[in-house]
Amino acid sequence: MEQILINLPATDLRTSVKFYASLGFSTKPLFSDEYQKCMVWSDQIYVMLMSPEKFKTYSQRPIPNLKDGTMAYFTLPVESLSRVNEIVENGLKAGGKEPTPMINERFMQIRRIVDLDGHMWDILYMDLSKFKKG
């Protein structure tokens, strides 16, 4: 089984679950409880949203203030530019922020959305038929 589990602190689990659901994630109740919610993007990509208290029990390190900086960001490839736009627009309606305009590199388009706690996601469409080497 090859999967990636991304663990993120979430100040308000309920609103964070709504935000991630608006992007297209589904909830996996088997791995969820009152302190953490498992959100599924695909069979290979899971996001564990954890209360700050729960998150600290695993990391034992302070949680940085992501509203003032970036520690990491994550990229979700999708099948079309219209899907990129749909995901980001839904995220904006759910309280997310779009900190930069779309990046358009001809063969790929990226829109960035920041969740309620400052975690940043790039939603990417790549058309490899337009990619030229060199």
C-alpha cells in the first residue's frame, strides 16, 4: 500500500472539514474522532486534520503561525483547467484565500488556495502535449 498522509493542525475542525469538503475531499469516518478528521482526496492521498492539542501530541514541537509565513505547500493535480477553477472557487466560498493570481506557464496552470489555518494548496492542471523540451 503506497499512500501519503498529510497531518495538519486545524484550529476549528468543523469548519476545516467543510472547507476541505468544498475542495472535493471526502471524510473517512474510520480514521476520524472528535480530535481529528481524516479527509480523502484519492486512494493514495489522505489529509489528517487534527486539533492543535492532538497535533502537538505527535509532533511535540510548537505549531508555527502560518498566517505570517509559509512552511510548506501541497500540490493537487487535476484533469482540466475548469476543474482547477471549480475547486478554487468552491474553496473561496468556504472561506479560503487566493493569495496570488493564476500562474500560467502555457502547458500548466496553477491556482493557489490557502485554508483557514494558513495551509497552502496549489491546484494544478498540466497539458503535457503543450510542453516542449529545451
